Amino acid sequence: MSEHANNGADSTTIKTTPDDHLIAWLAALAITIHIIESVLPSPLPGVKPGLANVITIAVFILYGWRTAVWVSMLRVLVGSILIGTFLSPTFMLSFSGAIASLAVLWLASHLPGDGLGPIGLCLIAAMAHMFGQFYTAYLLFIPHDGLFKLLPLLMTAAVIFGIISGMIVRSMLHHLSKRHGQEK
Amino acid sequence: MTRADYCIVLFAALLLPYLYITQWTGNEAGTTASIINGNNTTQVSLAHDHTLEIAGALGTSVIKIEGGKIRFVSAPCLGKQCIHSGWLQHAGEFAACLPNRISIALLGEAPRFDSINF
């Protein structure tokens, strides 16, 4: 987001807004979680706690959908470049999952009434993420009906981890609001 | 938790059993077996029980059809992978004896490709 001068006065400086800095910090946080998580062993391909989405959802609740899109897309892009999976099937899956969950979040942001809380948001985003990456896997990589046998297991994992990350987001927001309360 | 949250949780709670039921049961039963022997393919109906003896590259493989299911019973190969595949009954299932160059593929109503890799 920001580019600092490194060779004297004639170098250009891009003006950054506080929003850019916010996005950069949050994306850095999400990327860190994304990379740490990529090292964890997984019982089934596609099953991952998806803790980086905790950041996406928290950002969505605190700063809105647009910021969440930035943070999520930067996480997928930079995370994959750092791990070395950019444009590989892994990247395609996490990219399509991110797109699907952002699409669902966009719909959620237009709900009437109270809308969704952290747990509902995390759960629906996790399920959308799973559907998105599952259909990408089916269309692009394994166009075989046998793949659908995996869907119930994958979706169970998505629901469990979605609820867990929803609880994490809820307690995170709770702590944040308590800290803000003390500062004021 | 808002009311919409409960709706989402309920939706997930209903979706999971639905997925397990639709994806893990009610497989289409195979109606025809396609037996590939070297370069020749023959289609066998699973409607009546009988035993087939097929001469392959190594020797004779015995294939048994019983109650709409089919399996390798004996084979001249070393590994016996084909026999360990057991009964095949759902469309799309497959057993092969590579040394004897004989394989069985079960076909259903709408035969599709087995898999594509690229």
C-alpha cells in the first residue's frame, strides 16, 4: 500500500490513506495466519480450520464489506506467493473459496433487520467457501461424480470450523470493545 | 446470536444430514458389466447368475455374477488385487487384473467417463 523513498529526493512517494494502512495491517495478520495454517497437517485435502477467515469476518463486521474484500484477496494472493502455490490448484481452490464467501458476505450485508452475528457470518462464509472450492475442484481438477462422496465430510468440517471461528470472532470483538471502553 | 444466526445454524443442521443421505446412499445399481480383455470389450448383463471363465494374457480368470453383483473369483496373477476388490454392484465401480489384462467396469443408466487427469 505504501512505497517509501529509498533513493533520494527524485523518487516518487505514493500517498496512502489511513484506510490503506488499516487494510495492510489486517491483511498482514491474515497472511500470517494463512501461512502458519498451511504448515498444519490435514486429514483430508480441503479440510483446514480456516482461521484466516476469522480476520476476514472480524474486518467485515468492524469495517464493512469492501475492506473485507481487500483483506481477503490480499491474503489469498500474497499468501500463495509466499507459500509458492500461486496459480496452482491450491491457489485456485482458496481463491474460488474466498470469492464464494465474499459473495455470501455481500448478500449478508444486505439482510434486513438485525442481520447476522459473528457465528452466523462465519458459518455461512465457511460453507460458501467449501461449496466454492468444491465446485472448482469438480469443474477444473477432478470431474468425477465420485468426488461428491467427499462433500458430506468436507461440509461437516466446514460447519464445525465455521462455528468455532465464529466463537473466536465473537470473543475477539468482545475483547476489542472492552479495550476501547477502557481507553475512553 | 440474532434470529438470522439461528436460521443459518438450522440450515447447516439440515444440510448436513441431507448431504449424507443423498451422497452416501441410494447409489445407482449397475445393470451391465463391461469386461475388458486385452483389446476386446464385451458387455454382460447382471440380470442372471452365472460364472464366466475368461482366458487372459497369463491364464484363466474366473468371474462370478450373482444377484446383480459381479466379482473376480480366481485369477492367475500374483497380487490378486482383482479378487480383493470384492463384489461390484454400483454403477461406476471398477476392478482390474493388470497382469492378466482383464478388467470389469460396471455401467449404469448413463455411462460417463471414469476420470480425467491433466
